[in-house]
Amino acid sequence: MNFNSAFLNLFPGSSSAPVMVFLLLSHVAMGQALNAEEVEEALFDMPDVRFEKSDIEYSNLEGSWNLMIRQPLDHQHPEKGSFYQRVYLSHRDGNLPVVMVTEGYDRGRNYQSELTKAMGANQIVVEHRFYGESVPDSMDYEYLNIRQATGDLHRIREMFGALYQAPWVATGISKGGQTTLYYRYFFPKDVAASVPYVAPINLSLEDARIYEFLDDVGNAKCRRRIEAIQQRILDDYDASLLRLKWHAKGAGFRFDYLSVEEAFEYAILEYPFSFWQWGADCDEIPYADAPLDSILDHFLDVSGLGFFSDDGMLDYASHYYQCAAEFGYYGYKVEPFKEKLRALGTTGNPSAIFAPNHMSVEYDGGELAKAVYDWIDSEGNKIIYINGALDTWSATAMPPNDDLDALYFFLEDQSHGTARILNMSDSQKKDTRDALERWLGLELSGFLAE
């Protein structure tokens, strides 16, 4: 396909856009920096883009815009309808690389990602379809699947690839990191490198690797104290539940999807998962014979009922659908507590998946996740995995493979929220910088260059 026909595909219905973008590309080819005014001119000529200027500010930023981009519900059948997807563009210099942030959920504001700061790059942040403002008129979950979500990213890559011809890097955190890896699987040539943070690839609806991790993480003394807290709350079931009901009432929590008793027991079972995921301090765990109020204050800091309230179910409805359909997830071991649970029962481990409106969702059997896992394990070059060694989700992270040109970091003493480049050692930062510069064929200008 020649340049002109490619531009016409990118900007359908606009005869001026190819000429205008060609002129912009001429600036880039001659080594001149694409400026913010020229980027805005290009946005005006994109028929499927609505935009307004963003108020985000940071060093060397030339311009930023909040975008709404019209996407097909079904990229294979555009005639089935469309929706608008929220995207944020931050421009520094047309000759710099682009970091595409593949969000896993909603993104209510523009921001500068850590990788953008580390590289000194332009940035495009993409809110995930069916989250936040990126929703169709009807929430038809048939169109919420990873093939369509990565199709959104690919279309944005094609739209803006004419403006930004330097290498692109995809990155995301947690479920956004999952999206980064799935995007690489479906469109391996879209980016020069991928940097997923704390990104699990779950292989079943109840991935047993989670249980194995929780049985071994930290030290035995800390794990015993964690279980002792769970047992103490269940031993004082009625008194604990009464206090937590008053807490829930004050917080405005509602419990229709789950009963308050079910939410209470789920929160107790969630406690060790959340404890390690977010890096709670073993020294701050109260002794099991401490006053009940002290036990519950600690419990609320780590787990609590809000996650299992109706608002929590609504906020994560699309996420739970994706887990039930394709991603897989985790469950809760009830064996140590089976004599004390009243609401959840003891026939099998309860699932951590709460499908929207209790709808029935057919799981693909882990077929896609396993295909992605196998492909990445054999073909996943130019990927930097950043995980926290304490993070529960590191249990289902991609394991190191020395045969690949990739980096695997399991940062000691770091968790889901702290496994970041800034918390790497100097040698780890150097390895990260060297790999990115080698893969991209250019020198970085962000904090990794310092």
C-alpha cells in the first residue's frame, strides 16, 4: 500500500488530511520537531475524533488533549455500531518515541505515566472499552472481549502512527499490564517493546498458583498471624458483624448483590490476598487476643467491606465479566474456616468473580489465556516485566525464560503499588535503560538517562 492510500484509510472522507499529514511527515523526515499546533491541526482533520485541550502540565510538555475517538463495537463488522472511547494525548516532540498506556479500567484524567517519565516520551493513554466514559449506549457484553479491546489499541496506533513515526512502546499496570501483553499477542508489530507492570496471566477460573503463593510468601510467623486474625474475627462472628454493619451504614455501603453476611465472609477470606498484594506490614498485625476494635480497625485498613458492596460490584462489573469469560481469576480456600462460615457454605471454594447482575457467563476454558501464555513464553522478546516479589499477583506473572531477549524483575519487598522503576536498584535501572535503548535504537531522555 502506498503512502497516499494508507493516509486515505486513516482519514476516510477527508481529502485534505493526507496532504496535511504528508506535510507533517516532511517536517519529521527533515528532523524538525512536530509542534503542538501541527498536532492540533491533524486532530481537526481526523473525522472520528472529538477533542479539547487538557490542563495537564509537566516539564517539556508542548501540548495535551482529551480525545473521544469513535470505535466500532466489532472491528470485524463495523456496521454493527460504534461507541466513543476516551483517550489522552500528551505531546513533547514528534521525533521522540511514544508510550501507549493500555489501561485496564477507566481513566478519569490525563496523567504522566512512570514509563513516560523514564523514557522522556510522547504519550497516549487509552481508557479500556466498557469502562468510564468509553461505553456504548447499550452494555452488550458480547463486544467486551480482548480481541475487540486490542483492536481499539491497534486502530489508535494506525491513526497516530502517521504523526509519530519514532518507535512506540506499550505499557500498563495490573489489568492494564494484562492488556499490554494481550495487545502484543494480537498485534506483535505495533510496538517496538512492551513494559507490563504487575501483570498476571491467569490460566483458569480458580488459578491454584494463587493458593501456592499464599502458602509460601513471607515467613511462617507472619502467615500464622494473618490466619489468626481471620480466625479471631470469625470466632467473634456476631460482635464483629454488628460493628462492621455500623461501619457500612456510616460509609453508605449497600448490599443487594451480596448479603452483608456474604460480604463480611468474603472480606475475611480476601484479607491475606489483599495483605500481600498491597504490601501491608507484618509488624502492624495485632495479636489475636487484642481488643476486637483493634482487630477490626486493622482488618478494615487491609480488606474491609467496601470492595464487596453494591458500589464495588458496579465499579468492577466489566472486569468481572472479562474474568469470567476469558481472563480467569482466583478463589478463596475455605478449608481452615469451614466450621465457622455461615453464609458462603463449605462445598467448594467460593469464587472471587461477581458477574454483572449475576448473569451466566461462559468461560472459554482458558483457551485464549493459554495461547497468549504459550506465545509469550516462546516468542515474547523485547518485553520488560516489572513485578513485586510480595505481590499476590506475582503468583501468575509470566515466569522468566532465559532463551528470550526480555527482562524479568521480581522486586524484593515491593508490592502491587510499589513495583516500579523508581524502586529498582541502580543496576536494574541500567539494565532497563540499556534494553530499551537497544530495542528502540535511540537514547532515552527521561530520568533513566540521568
